[in-house]
Amino acid sequence: MLCACSYSFGLGRAPLVGSDEPRYTEVAREMYVRGDWVTPTLGGHTWFEKPALVYWAAIVGYKLFGVAEWSARLGTLGAGLLTVLIAGWLAGRIETAAGASLRGFRLIVTGVTATCSGVMVFARAVNFDIFITCAVTCALACFCAAEIEKDERRRRWLLAGFYAAMGAGLLAKGLVGVVLPLGVVGLYYLLRRSWPRVWPTLLWGVPLTLLVAGVWYAPVIAHNGWTFINEFFIQHHFARYVSNKYHHPQPFYFYLPVLAALMLPWTAFLVVALIRARRWHWRGDEAQDKLRVLALAWVVVPVVFFSLSNSKLPGYILPALPGAALLAGEPLLNYLRGASDRTTMRATGLLLLIFAALVIAYVTRTHAVSLTCGAFVAAPPALVGLCAVGLPQRRRLCIWGTVAAALGVVVIITACALAPMARRESVRDLLQQANARGYANAPVYCLHAIERTAEFYAAGRLAYDEQGEPVKLEGAGEVATLARARGNSLLILVPVEYVQQLTRYPWLTTEVIGDNGATALVVARTR
């Protein structure tokens, strides 16, 4: 309940930001307006970069509550909360099977998963990574439960859940929804040096996966044919993986620090779990032994798979976090019981103190938010960090204080910092000002740089070219020519450093609506 309240607080307070969230939200809006659940479009052009599950979730939000930022984010919120619940469910199954030796494991794992920085951040914005994380978590939780289940009938139902969840993964983010779970299961059997027990189930499991995925893939291929296959599979799967076509290059080791950051504040406990892996009973038949190996494979496969790709973004390895939480949960439970020393909690406290110091330093240097707001954000981690460093013997206070501080920081950031920080990354407020001045129907163009948030906030007015990209003008002369041809006022989104190109151009009359610190909105018309 605390997790749900923290995650959902102020869900619509910030505008859509970045290059992806506005586009995904606009694709869903266009599908909703047309009543089309099959073919994604952006600016009226087919847009096959991603599958449909995220769009469907946003459409449901639109149908229930109208088109808004928070209703578009409801599906993402649900995927994040469901991920937490499934991780906790799996931990509960392992706790029940292990008995007294793991008493309290479910609550610990649920708390760790819910307060991983990666899950908290990605559950509050429209994105595909939290949906694929949810699907992979469901698939691997069902598989792990099947591995420890002794009743054959229940085991088959759990494996049916495994295959169905992979079908949902195909709907969430394409082929990676199958590659990751199968890769984890394959590495799990390899590390245990045992013959895969799931081989016989492939005969009915694969058709089940295809049946679930076929809910969308069959009609979209039937409607769009080779255009969909080429753009979706060839360009946005294979070309994205093996090339730098989409301009996301990073070094091979990129995901090691990313994983450490996404696991905050529990990174130290994950490191301890990995160090202690050499003591595991790798081929043991106990539920805890099987979980350890599966959770390790759960972390390794996404990190290695995406490290080999030439296109890297932090969210790609989000599916590894529930596995990392399961690993970190064991040393955290041992600490709670007094079965391990206090060094790891002291390290966690130090990380919390470093976070608090970085918040104050950032606010002092950038003045992005008030110092009072920064102090409120820094206070919970600072207090818990001091407790963890100075009083690690207060084990319950340190653990649940860390959980509360993480959830509290989300609420505080949302209340006082998120909106002012996000305004620089969005043109929502600028377009609202222009609408209030009578320019609600004026066409919108970009000058020198494409402003992606306009794809949602200026929907229907933003100009697109034949390739489905927003038109990008390259000089005041082009603006003047276009304004003369259209015979009306244009709204021009331009980086603030280029505003004077318009205001000083002799053949244009301009009116600067305002700027957000990065992008200005200028009304332009011919003299």
C-alpha cells in the first residue's frame, strides 16, 4: 500500500519529457482517436518501432479518464506495482518451501524490489522497459515456482504461466521478451549442469506463447505486411542490436555502473550476495539453492546480452532488477537476523549520505529548485544514512528506515522538485501560453532542432515530412518563405541561442511567447 501511494503520488504533476515518452503517448492518443488497436501511427504516419502493449495500456487510461499525462502513465504504474508483487510472490513461495531458514524473505524482497531506484523511476513514466520487466519477472517467477513444485498438475499450470508471460513479453517489447527468459533458463540449467526439464513442454508451450503474441502480431502483419516486418523486426530489432544506427553507443562495461545505480540503495547487499556465490550449493535440490542460481542467471543474461549490443540505454537492463533484488534479499535478511556483520549496512548508509550530499550540491550549483526543497529531499536519506553508519545494531530501524526514506524521497521530489525541473525538458507550458494568446490553431514548426515533446502537446499542428519526422527548418529565410506561402502566423520552436535569427530577420514580424531555458517559442509572420 505504501509503495502504491508513493508511486502514484502526483503522477500527472510533471509534463511529458524526453524524446520517447511524448511520442509513445501521442501514438496511443492517435490510436485511441481512430479507434484502432492494431496499427500505431505518429503524426499520421505508421510507426512500428515498438509493439502495442504500452499503447493499449495508455488507451485504457484514456478511455477511463480522458487524455492526460497521468492517465497515460497509469498502465506504466500498474506494470511497476505488478513487478513488485510478482517478485514478492516468488519470494513467498521460496520462503514457504525453505521454512524457518528464510522466514521474512518475502517481505524483504518485496521491500527491496519496490525501492530499487530503477523500478521507482521507470514506473512513473510511459516506457516499454517496465512492461518488459513485468513480463520477464512473471515468466521467470512461474518457471522458478515450477522448479520447486512437486505436484505435476500445478507444475504444468505454472509452466503455462511461463509461456504465456513470454507471449506478453513479445507484446511488451518484441523478441527480447522471449530471448531474455529463455536465456536465463538456459544459463540456469548450464550452471546447475542438469538436463532441462522443460524440453517436453515446448511442444505445447511454444504454441501458447505464439497464441498470446498473435493477438496483435497476426492482425498487424495482415494489415501492413512487409512494411511492418521490415521496420519492426529488421530495423528496430536486428539493425538496432548490431549497429549504431540509432546513436546510442556506450563502452562494453557500461551496464556495470548502470546496474549499481539502478539497484540503489541496495547495491552493497547485491555485491555481498555475488561475492558469497562461491559458497552456494550450485546443484542442490533445495528451493533456496535453485533460487540463487536462477537469480544469478536473471542478472547476468540481460547485462551480458545488452553489453554485446552496439546500442545501449540504461533502461535496457531493467529486467535484471527483480533478480538482483532476490539476490540482495538473502544477505539483507541475514543482517536483520544478526547472522552477518554490520559492514554492509554501514556501506548502505554511506551511499545514502553521498546521495543526500549530491542533492544539496546539485541544488546549490544549478538553482533548479529552491534550497528548501533540496533540503527536504536530502533529509530522509541523510537521517537514515547517519543511523545506518552510526547505529547499525538497530537492524529493523536501518532496513525499514531505508525503505521509508526511498519511498518518501519519491513523494518529496514529486511535490516540490519534479515540475520545475521537468519544465526545461518540455514545451507544454509554452504552447499553453501561445494558446491563451490566440494561437491555438497556428501550425507549429521546429527550427534547427526537433522538439519531441511537441509531438504530443502540438498534436495535429506540428508539421511532419514524408518520412514521418517533424519538419526541421534550417534558417530564418526558410521560416519567412513558409510563412509567406501559408499566409498566416507560424509558431516556431527554436533553441534559445538562435532566437535572434528570427527577431532580427528583416522580412519577419516576430513575437517571443517565452522560453523554458532551453527552447523558445516564437510567433513568426511576414511583414
